[in-house]
Amino acid sequence: MMSLSIQTKWIRCAVLACLVALIPVSAQGEQPKPRALVGAYYFDGWSGQTYHITELLKTEFADRKPVWGWKDDTVEVMQKQIDYCADHGIAFWSFCWYYPEGEKKTTPLNNALDLYLQSPNCQRMQFCLLVANHGGFRIGPKDWDACCEKWITLFRQPTHLRLDDQPLLIFFSPEELQQAFGGAEGVRKALESLRAKAKEAGLPGVAVAACTGPGGNFAELARSGYTLLTGYNYSLGWMSGDGSKPFRSLIEGNQKILQQFAERTTLPYVPVITVGWDRRPWEKGSLPPEKLSTWYPDRTPKLVEEFVGAGMKWLDDHPDKATPQRLLLLYAWNENGEGGYLTPTEADGTEYLKAVQWAITLER
């Protein structure tokens, strides 16, 4: 015979089960939704050519090694990366896209984008391009039509990120583009040409972003035809010789940058959060101390959460300066060699991804 206490416990459990059953299944497993459309830059230095995997990365900085290993040159590894991001609220990647200046116009630095498009789960994330038009990959008038054709083909992919139905294209160096086209008017005509070609292909236009800092000439960028601004990273120490600094100084310095954009920008701005910066695996031993970039060795998931939270607060405080979609960019998903990475590692697991997820879902 069942004792009274056991019987009481059984009744309570039965009642609780009934109450849970009344809750819709979707609500029972529902996760907090991100309060912004959050993306991360994707650098393809790890598939194809692997000269980015230096000896220092494999030894002194082995704690940065992703859980799938240093190389990510298969569809299977790409599938895992997509799931990691999508499961933690990262909605899109902005792939660094390269068009070599030499006669050979293909490069393994674009392999990751191909792997993404081949992945059966690619619909879990959107993508766009960051045109890496710096040294070795500068783009000018002679390459413009060919690049436009390639971009438009990618714009028509079903998972390409769009802003107000216009595909997003980001340029790493508006300065290089201006020099190549002879000034702001030349850039404006080039971008008009791109948009006209996009409309011929059935697209409503192209949203074009320029990477810049708070000291950029915002009026000239607007005249050049850019429709929004963003950045790649704000490291506060590129080849400066300033040595090691606390990560909090990176946070505080970037908060000042965000405030300057809030005060000065005439175009919508997509805040960039530099989740880490430490180029020693690529610079140590090859550059003199006075040329080494600043590094921030005390990075933790808690500090990254705070930093991303500051970006979310900027969106809350400046809706008139942000994009309507509340875009936020993170540097970066996998700049493991430069110290800006969120990839799950053998040392930290998914702690940095969890920190980002918490920061972008928390009401402030």
C-alpha cells in the first residue's frame, strides 16, 4: 500500500506534468532571442594554403586551436562551425573576399565561402562579403566589371544578407577605392554602375558599407555613394610598439570610438566589437619590439560579454544612428592568429560563444 507522503509527492508530480503539458511545445524549448542582428567576420586563412598556421600558433599559442583542429578545409568542419554560431545567436558571417591583383584571379582565401555554400545547413546563417581591397588585392576600374559580376552572382544566393531587400557589400578600404577611381566622384560612378547591374539582374539595388574610424571624412564617404558605415576592428595598437595592455583598456577605448560615431556620423553605423587582439603568433620574432602590435593577454569570457553588451547598449541608446535591423558586427569568428576569435577551442570550449549569446539576449 502506498504511504501518504509518497502518494502526495506522486500527486504533485502528476499536477506539474499536466501544467507543463498545457504549455506549447515551442515555448517549452524556446531560447531568448537576440536583440540585434549579430554577425562576425570570417577570415579564411585555415583552408587551402595554411601558411597562417605558424609554429608559434602550434606551440606557444596552442590554446587558440579550434576543437576541429587548425585546418577547416572540409564541408564537415564548415557544418560544425555553422551550428556553433547559429546555436549561440550569431546570425551571419561577413566573409573576407579577395580578388588578386595579378593575372591569376582565384585564391584559396575564398575557399571558406565555397564550403559554406556547399554545406547542407547553410540556411541556418546568412552571409555577406567584406571586400578585402588592400595590398595585393586592390580593385580598380579594369577589374570592376568582373568583380561586379561575381558579387551579383553571390547576391542572388538565397542566404545572402539583405538590408531593406538590398544585398549588403562592405569595403575594407574606402581609401584604396578612392585612390583607384580618382576621388569621391569616381567611386560614386563605380557604385552607381554596380547598382545598375544589380537592378538588371532583378535586385532592387545594393547597400554598400565603408569601413572607417571616427576620424573618417563622413561627408566625403556619403558623396562617394556609400549608404552606411562600419569597421573591421579597432585594435588601438597596430604595430605601435606599446606592448601588453589590459583588455579593459580596449573596451574603454572602443566605447569612446562608439561615442564619437554617435556624435559625428551622418550615415547609419554598424558598431564593431573587437573581441580580442594579439598578433604575437604572426609578429613575434619577425618584427623588432618597437613594431610589435599591442596585445591584450587578459581577455576573458566575462570581459567579452561586457564588451559586446556595450555594443548592444549603443544600439539601444542611438536608434537614429543604427541601421533599422540593429546590425552589430564582431571581429571576428576566426582571426585566431590575430587574437580576435570566438571559435570553440580545446582550452576554453564554447565559453566565449556563451558570453556573446548572453550579451546579445540580455535586456539592459
